[in-house]
Amino acid sequence: MPSRSAVIAVTALAPVSWGTTYAVTTEFLPPDRPLFTGLMRALPAGLALLALTRTLPSGTWWWRSAALGALNIGAFFPLLFLAAYRLPGGVAAVVGSVGPLFVVGLAALLLGERPTVRTLLTAIGAAFGVSLVVLTAGAAFDLVGVVAGFASSAAMAAGTVLTKRWGRPPGVGPLAMTGWQLTAGGLVIAPVAFLVEGAPPALDGGAVLGYAYLALVNTAVAYWLWFRGIGRLTATSVTLLGPLSPITAAVVGWAALGQALGPVQLVGMAVAFTATVLGQSAPRAPGPRTAEDLPPAGAVRRPAGHP
């Protein structure tokens, strides 16, 4: 088994990857198609993982996978994009940064992870650091955007805690679980995207590459690492890696898009990063055994032809 530090470092690659989403979206993808972008992130990635693992849910895991996919993907993506379109980017990021506080509360209710003063202060410090990084003077607030931002954070928090609570079926690894959730979430987004935005836009070579990156690296691999981390760490510890996403976005914006990073933003990055590190100092909580520790089980139904 890898050390806890190694698990944290690998899990952290997920929010780091998500921090590149803004740059890829603005530089390579068609404008004003947030739902289509969410669909292209989720459904192709989920179907690819289903084809790779050739493992389907069985029993209660059909509705559990649907519920987790709806929370982590199907509701989260559209609400996140709605907040991003109704609010300035900095305000949307600050609203989203309250996610760890939602997780702390839900983990106490559903997982028995009693919050400590240090945990609460760490979550608040992370949100404060993110606000220094991304919030600009004169940023406007929109009620619908704020509600959507809080709802997206609540959906992801609930999905994170339930993923930890339910664990995984015997013999099923995080790769298959990720495929189930991405496929379910993509199927939730698909009708909404077509009803709201109409037919898919024409795509040039840059857009195809951008969507391929978002689907494979930014979603399939990143969510696999995220769900794998949830299985091995506490829910609070995992969610407190989230500030790495806006930190990465700020660094990418500075390095690749020529955006300025002033003293306030640098201080905010330091505060958010410190809170992220402190959030990993709690001991690892016992969680469900990983697929590597379990023998294959007949509880998992596989399509015909699977070896």
C-alpha cells in the first residue's frame, strides 16, 4: 500500500488538473456552450472507462451510481457553469470555495467525522485565501449566480461524502466507479444541454483537442484520482485539496495568458496553500478496502464476453 503522503500527492493532481479548465475553455472551445462542454467532459470519459473496465453496476449500485453521478457530475457541472456565467470568475470561485465547509458538516452527520476547531479554521482559511487570489474590487453579485454556486458546492460535497460512506462493491476498483458516475452524470446533462443550447456547435481542430483533453485528462483521469483518494483518506482531507484548483488557475493564467499576479494574489495563494497542507495533517480514517485488497466477487455483473 502506498504511504498516506503518496496518496495525498496523487489525489492532489485532480484539483491541479481542474485548475487548467478555464484556460483550455477560453482558448480552445466554442464560446457560450457551457452545458455542451460539461456533456463533452463527462459522457465520453464515462463511456471510455466503461469500455476499458467492462464492469457494470449490480443491485443497489445501479441507483447509488446514478445518485452519485447526478450529484458529482450531473448537477455539479451545470450549476457550476451557471454560476460562472452569472458571476465574475472571482466571485464564482469564492462561492465555490465554501465546499469544504459543506463537507465538514455532512461528514459529521453521515460519517461520524467530528469537526475540530482546527478543521473549521482550515476550511475558512482556505476560502479566505482563494478570495484573495481571485476576487477583484467592484465585483458584482447576482442572486441566481450565487445560489447556483452554493448549490454546486453542496452537490459536490454531498457526492463526496456519500462516495465515502458507500465505499465500493467488492471486487470493483475506483476506475470502474468513476466510469459509472461519469456516464450517469453525462446522461443527466445531455437532455438539458440539447434543450437549452440546441444542436452541437461546429468544432475545429483546436476544439477537438480541447475537448479530448478535458474528457481524458481533466475528467476521466482526474476524477479517478479524486474518487480513489476519497476511498483512502477522510472526506474532509480530500475536499481541502480543492483550493489547489484556483491556485493552479491563477498560475496558468499568469504563465500562459499574461494575467497579472499582484502582492494580494500571492498572499492569497500562500494562505490557501497553507490551509491545504494543514488540512492533510489529520490521521487517516478507516475506509472501505480498495479493490486491490479484495478478490473478484460475483456481485458485479459483467457484459457477455468479459474474461
